[in-house]
Amino acid sequence: MLDAVLSNSESVKKRPEGSNGGQEALRIPKEPGNKVTVVLGAQWGDEGKGKVVDLLSVEADIICRCQGGNNAGHTVVVDSVEYDFHLLPTGVLNKKALAFIGNGVVIHLPGLFEEAEKNLQKGKGLQGWEERLKISDRAHIVFDFHQAADGMQEQQRQQQAGTQLGTTRKGIGPAYSSKAARNGLRVCDIVADFKVFEGKFRALAAHFLGIYPDLSVDIDGELRRLKDYAERLRPLVTDGVYFMHKALSGQSKKILVEGANAALLDIDFGTYPFVTSSNCTAGGVCTGLGVPPSHVGRVYGVVKTYTTRVGVGAFPTEQDNDIGDLLQSRGREFGATTGRRRRCGWLDLVLVRYAHMVNGFSALALTKLDILDTLAEIKVGVAYSVDDKPLSSFPANMDVLSQVTVTYETLQGWCSSTEGARHFEDLPLQAQAYICFIEDFLQVPVKWVGVGKSRESIVKLF
């Protein structure tokens, strides 16, 4: 039977052109059209992804956000103006490009429009943002009662277990829970028949009140506000699947995807349960935008030259000492979303190698090299062990991770400023050696090195 099929297949290929209505052409696989370039965090977030996205967005035609909500925060400095983005894609500053919020994002509508207003007051960069932003009709909505429930869940964790997850209390987890429970509401619902939406909203609010009787929910007041937001939202909404399909299969375009959060906060691959509620690794690009895997091109991992973490959870290389304080103060390590002080420690290459396994980074961007400028010695975590037994992989169990002993490699510092460097050769030899050590350990090339806050403060290696 197989021989007959193969024989028939060969005969089809040999038919004269046009003899079967062009079916031969359908049997020849087409090369994928445009591919997306992806920027992802490789640690616990706060790596400086916004700076890398801003750098690449200058030449992009479309900049996409694929997951998370306004629990994320990207800070970008352009013309000495500091912009803070939480829901808006960082690339919205590029007036020649479209910004797209995909179906994998959960959107708090008051937060979206308030964010835009605040950034409009800072400078001219965001002018006309509504004309260049598109939002997927399949994206889920975060409501005020999601945020209230988020806070109550954290209080319950504190009372029951004596610790919290350290969420941003932005309602992200409860919104994704609604999505998974299949009682969530999407953008397509609120811009359709509002009376139908109102009935679904009341049912969802009643569901949350049933779980949290003490929840304060102004149902009528929120509906009035949502009706106003629906009118502002309607011109921005598009069918996200067709939007991305057209972008990928049409004329040549540069498409950039900015990840929120980071690999070690991924709901599947992060340091669970101290994680976010979405897939912030490479797989989230496909599910969060409707992008076929064949259209994923280069994936850039963003790595801070030391490690930081907001909130609770295991942190093997944390330095709860003068070194940690120095990194925190020099790096101005406060969360862009919450303002919380970030915990600081040495670069953990075991952790970054694990992130590379999951994401398959094409190259890395190292950020905040200048923060290390005053250190005479710099340590890098290169191995884990528990009870003197080496660990062959990054542990899934957080109880194990909290017990690891880190093996460090000590490298010589450079004790001089790197802020003026614009080429690899401009960097001190010890800084060059630090970068090369990271490349050799991970077997991933470093493409950019950040040496300051501004858009221009970057060293491009290739």
C-alpha cells in the first residue's frame, strides 16, 4: 500500500504544469513569511527589557505584547524623559509603528487609560497613541473585583501560612483564574451588546461575592464606568488572529514581541508558586498572539549583570549584606510597578542556563554593567549543591532550591566607569573578561551590553 502511495506521489510530481489545476504547487511547502523577533527576561524580571525593546522598536513596524497585565513594568528613557509602561507595549513610542496587545494579555481598562494619560503628561513621545494601538478582541478583562480579590487572597495566605506570594495585587491571578474557569469576560464581549455584557458581568461579580462574602463590589458604579471605557476601547479593537496572520504573511515587516515578567516567573517553568499567572517564556508568544511556531525567529534573552528579585521566594545568590545594599542603591532597585525594594545578589548562571534551556536564546543582552563599576571583585554563581551533592539541573521543588549551596567563580573587577563605552574595545579588559566568561559558560553570544539608563547608553557587540 505504501509503495502504491509513493508511486502515485511521484507520478503527480511529474505531471505537466497545469495538468491538475496547480495541485503540484500545493504539495511544495511554502517558506514562512515574516518572522517575529522576541525579547524575553531570563531571570526574575526587572532585567531592563524595556531598554532592549526600545532599541529594537526604532526599526520595527509592529511591536506586540503577548502576556501578563499591568503587573509588569518597563521603564524607558528617551530624550531625558522617563516613561513607565505597564500595559502599553514599550514600542508605542515609535510613531511609525503599530503597537498590539495580544489575546494572552489581561487588561484592566482604567489602568490602561490612566497609564496613557500619565505618560502623555511626561513628554511628547506618547502623542497619538490611540491611533497606533490595536487590541485583540480575545484578550480577557481585569475588573476591580479581581483586584480586590487579589488583595484578600494575599491576606488569607498570610493568616493561613504566615507568608504571601508577593503579588502586585493588580488582579492578574484572579483574572487568569476566571479565564481558566471559563467564566471570564473578554474585549469582544464589552464592545458588543452592552446589555448582554452587563448580565455576564453581574454573574461573574456574584461568583466572586460567593467566594469572598466580604468583598466590596460596586457593581452598578463599575458598569457605568465600563460603559464609558467600552466606547473609548471600541476603535482600538481588532480580530487579533487575522491581524497577526496579515502581518506575518503580507509584505515584509519587522515584528517585535516584548515579553513581560521573565522566565523564572513563568507559571509552568518558574519558581512555583512564587510566579506570575501566565507563560512568560517563548511558548507564550505563540499562544498569546496566535503566532505559528514556524514564524518565531530570533529570541533575545535579557540578563542583568547581577540578580534581583521582588517579593518572597528562594534566591540562592542573594547578598543580604553590604554587597546587596550597594547593588540595590547603585542600581536604584525598586519595582517599576509596586515601588518595592528589590532583593539583590550575584549573577546566577545556573538560573540563566535553565532559562536558556526553556527559551533557546539566539543571543543575550546584558544590562546594568555600569552598576558593577566600583567592585574590586565580582562573583558569579556557576553550580548548585545540596548536602555536598551536586545538582545536575535547576530544581523544580522550591524547598530544595531554598537549601542549595552555590559554587562561585570570582572574577576581577575593573573599578572604573563604563558609562561612556560605546564599543566592546572601550570597556576595561576586566569587564570584557566578565562578558566573555558569561558567553563561554552559557554558550550563547552577547549582542548588547547596557552601561546606563538612556537609549544611547549601550554597547553593541555585533
